[in-house]
Amino acid sequence: YTFNDFGAIVAAASVMHDIGNPPFGHSGEKAIGEYFKTGNGAKFKDQLSPKEYQDLIDFEGNANGFKILTENREGISGGLRLSYATLGAFLKYPKESLPKKPTSHIVDKKYGFFQSEKEAFLDVVQELQMSQKSSENISFFRHPLAYLVEAADDICYTIIDFEDGINLGLIEEEFALEYLIKLVKDTIDIKKYHSLQHKKDRVSYLRALAIGVLINEAVAIFLANEAKILSGEFERSLLDKCQFEAQINDIIKISVAKIYQSKEVIEKEVAGYRIIGDLLDVFITALNNDYNGTASNYDYLILKMIPDEYKSNIATIYQRIMSICSYIAGMSDGFAIRIHKKLTGNSI
């Protein structure tokens, strides 16, 4: 192994870290969960094991990402056929959906695989010799490089979303310097900053400096706590331990208020709940009716809209439901909206 191998592993896992997120982001995850918890999908509870049902009512983009990366398909085994190390670095939450948040340790914040990928998960953790956290359920401490993938995610969504909010006019430019100056005070070239004529260039300069500072901070914390990370004793994210924690929290707070809770975002998330619920209802009903031999002409038409790979390996109710969830979770916002319009007759 060479020094650059570690960077390649972290970079590959970082590129993929959101691959399993459904349309409408975290709101989409909640919309899927609500459908099975309080919507028409609640009727399936008695047909599923507690862990299978928890997978659905607490649908997790991280677990869906692991499914995409490892799922066998006809003629294709091993999913994307990534290295074990890359898959290990991808697994920020190496546990199953139950029990939910049994401790305050960072690995228990969410879960990292569905019951449908349990064998693939166990194969990864055993090959990597990851330490088991609990003997009562499937739960492991992280692969050490997962902390760096998490840090990359935290840095990007904190700083780049903040930059986007300023460029979109949702946050005043004055906040850029006010909120970032404590991060970049030791690296900023004030003369260069004031020589930049356009807001976008000034904000971009601050963003680049801030990301550089936080990368160096994350690396320093990782190295200083390497022994604890390897033993599973490091219970927080790297940036939770950094000297800029207060500044990061301030940036997140204003981003939540001005960006994530902006009128445009809220309206899209509200629409997303209806869209995802309707899509789940129509597709799951068609697939189940076909399996049970009770499909209507409408169901047969709906089945033609579902790609073939999502209609195979559906021997159990859990597999059928999870297959449809994966299909919908793989949609973009725009594609989900277009499919919904077709189903409701609004695009004819």
C-alpha cells in the first residue's frame, strides 16, 4: 500500500456517499418512512419482521446506498464490485435498523444496511476485521477511514451550501465574511479579497480557504485520536471535536433558517410527500397484485413502467416492497415529478 491509496479510498467513498438518497433529500427519506408508518403501507407491518418493518418506517439513504453498491443482479454479482476498503469507508453507520440509537456513540446515530443486504454487510465487516460493538445484534465500530468520509461530507455541506445560499441571494454577502473570518483569519489575503470585483468570486475565495482550514483540522484530529478511532473509543465525528465547532454551528444555523427552510424548499418537500406516497402506492400495489395473480389491466400497464431489474428477485413481500423503494429512491426530483404527472394524467 502507498500513502495515496488511503486518499483514493476516501475519495471514492466520498463521491458515493449520497448515492442512495431518494428524491427530495432527507425529506424524501421521511416521506417513504411515513408511508409505511402512518400511510397505506402500514398494512404490511404484520407481514414483516420487526427489523424489516423498521427498515421501511425509518428508510435510510445510507443503507440504500450500500444496497446499490453491493446488490447482486441477474448476470452481475457483487454490485459495483468495489474494494472491501472502499465499502468499509462508505459505512458510516455499520449497524442494522434495530435497536434504534441504543447509545450516544456516533455509529448508532443511524443505520447502514437493510435486512436484504445483511449477508453482504457481514461479508464486508468480517473481511475487514472490523470490531463488533454488540453481541446482541449486528453492530460494529467503524472502519477508521469512515471518519474521514464523514468529515468530507460535513465540510462540504456546511461550507458549500452556505456559499450557494449567498450566491442565490438567500443569505446576504456580509454574512460570508462575518461567519467565515474566524475560520480563515490566518490564511486570508485581505488585499486579494478586496481586489475581487464580483460577489461570486469573493465568496468562492472564502469558501476555498475555509474548506482548506477544515480539511487540515480534520486531519489533525484524526491523527491525534488514531488509537481511539482504531479501538472504537472515538464516539463523535471529527468536526465535533474541532476548535471551530462554534463557527460551524453558527453557519449551519443560518443555513437552516435561510436555505433549508426557505419557501421554495418547503414547497418542494411538501409536494414530495404526496408524490412519493402516490408512487409507492401505485407501484407496490401493481407488483403485489401481479405476484398474487390478481393484477388488473391497470396494474399490467403500471408494471410496464417499472424497469425489469426491479421486478426480479421478489419472492417475499419484503423484497417486493424494498425493490419498489429502491426504484423510487433512485429517481431525481424532476423524474419523480414527471412520473407522478403521468400517473395522475396531468402530462397528457
